[in-house]
Amino acid sequence: MKRIVLTGGGTAGHVTSNIALIPELKKQGWEIHYIGTKNGIENKLISDISDVTYHSVQSGKLRRYLDIRNLTDPFRVIAGIGQSVHLIRKIQPQIIFSKGGFVSVPVVLGGWLNRIPVIVHESDITPGLANKIATRFAKVVCTTFPETVKYFARGKAVHTGSPIRRELFLGKAERGKQLCSFPEDKPVILVMGGSLGAVAINQTVRSLLSKLTRRFNIIHICGSGNYDSTLENYPGYKQFEYVSDELPDLMALTDLVVSRAGANSIFEFLALKKPALLIPLPLSASRGDQILNARSFEKQGFSMLLQQESMTQDTLYDHIVELFLNREKYIKSMNESSTDNGIEKVLELIRNYSKKKSKSQ
């Protein structure tokens, strides 16, 4: 029996590519196991998927800054490595595929100690701390951006692109309309801030509703705990804390996107040919990876960029209108892009390295 362990978590971005791979792995006859944390978003997103066995281990966040938890989290990581070693020895997979995030480090090390080949996928232009550690124990690193290959030893990294969920291409605008029940047919803006939402974007969009809804209908994925009940019946505005199965239909209805600049999300916008206004996490709240992602897409003509430090009601509104008026230019650039869905390339690497493992046994 072919068995694979998937890992990755902490944010939805570290789970999305795994979710894209799962249906394809099922078709190819893989028995799928997922190792994450007990309370992480990966548990919420994965545990209800049929024919995927979820296992939890301890882990600690890897921080570059001073924090009292830096004293205790290394012990959680060490415990997680021990748990992963035991789990992987029990599962006996042919391959481990890691999407990153701090939970992946114990799993990758557990795989390496069991001599299981590991494939790591790096979403952003520059590798995060967890993946910098994990890639030392990996056979190969898959990169979303071609620029990322240079950050790894020669021959260690291969540009595959980002695995995109096939169901995203199957959305129906009519079903999206039924979900939103907008009173008028207007161009639709989808606002999303990532799995945790984006307070700065949420507040600015909501302060502009009276102005925006004169020209647009607004779908707002605001993040867990950010639902505003006072706006529940606001004409031309529909809010969701989080969406899953509904996303393809909402995307099909959408003309423009206003979003953070997580790599998985922006490559989905590219695949679906949706012009986007990207508002990356600022340096004060991140290591700057989203800023680099957004600049890359701006340079290639796929998206507009607005730094959060420059975001006001006026600048946000002006950028949205400018993007809408020039949307065909952005769609043309996206249509001319040579970027493909990364699913097939990643699956090929999984097949190849799992065969090498089987031959060595």
C-alpha cells in the first residue's frame, strides 16, 4: 500500500497546497496521513476530509524575536520530534510532503530520523525560518516563485509553481449570486485578509461601504471573530467569517480581489485571472515575505500594490477604482503568463522519490 504523510500548518496558507493535492493523491491510490497540531487551523481544515487520517503532535513556534515562550517552545519541539518519530515508524510512509509552518519541523525531523524521503514546498520568494530548518533534511525543495531557487544549494530546489485546487475552476457565478443575494447587479469585489482576517483592511473597507456600494457589490471574508452583526443586512455587502466549499462560486462571481499577499492566494488569483489589489502584511507584523510576493506580481503586471502604511479611505478607494478601470490590462498580462498549476510537477516528484524509497527497502 502506498502511504504518504502530509504536514504543514499554523496558517491556512500552509495547508492549502496539501488540500489541493489530496484529491489527486486519492485518485492515484495513496493512503493519506496528515500530521499537525491539536489546536492549529490545520486540524480544522483537514480533520473532516474523508479518507485522510489526522494525527497531532506537539510543536512550538520558531521566533526571531524576544518572547518568554522562546524558553518553553524548544521543549515542545523536542517532544514533537519524539512523537513524530514514533508516529512515522508506525505509519511507515514511502514519502513525506511538507508545506511549512512551525508544525512541520518536528515531522520533517521525525521523517529524516526514520530515513523517509522528505519533499518540502516553499510558497514565498524567500524561505521562512521553519523551511530553512526543514530543507536541510529534505531530498528536494519545491518553489512557487522561480526567484526562490537561488536561495538553496545547487540542485536542491526545483521550481514547480503552486498546487491549485482543481475545484476552484469549477465555480458557478449563479451559485455565488444565490449565496450573496445582492439586490442589484454590479461589479463584484471580493475582500479577503487570510485565515485570520485583516483588521486594518476590514476597518477601512467597512468605513467605505456607503461609497463603494454605489458602484460595486462587496463580498467580505473578514476572518474568524471579525463578523460585524450591525452590517448583516447592508445592501450590496455580504460578509463571511470563513468560506470553504463556497469559495469557487464566490470567485466565479468576483471581478476584482482586495487581499493580503500570501503566495497561495495570489497564485489562485493568477490561475483564475482575477485582477487583485494586494495589501501585504507590513514589516511590523511579518518578515516581509508578502511585500516581496506583491512586488513580484506588480512587476509582472498581474496586480496592483498598496502598502498598508499608505492605506487610507481615499487611497484604498482610488486604487480599487483604478484597478477596475484597467482590469483588462491585468487580465491580458495574466493570460500571457507561462505559470502553470503546480499539481502535476509536485505529484511527479512525490512519485519519483517514493519509488526510490521503495527500491532501497
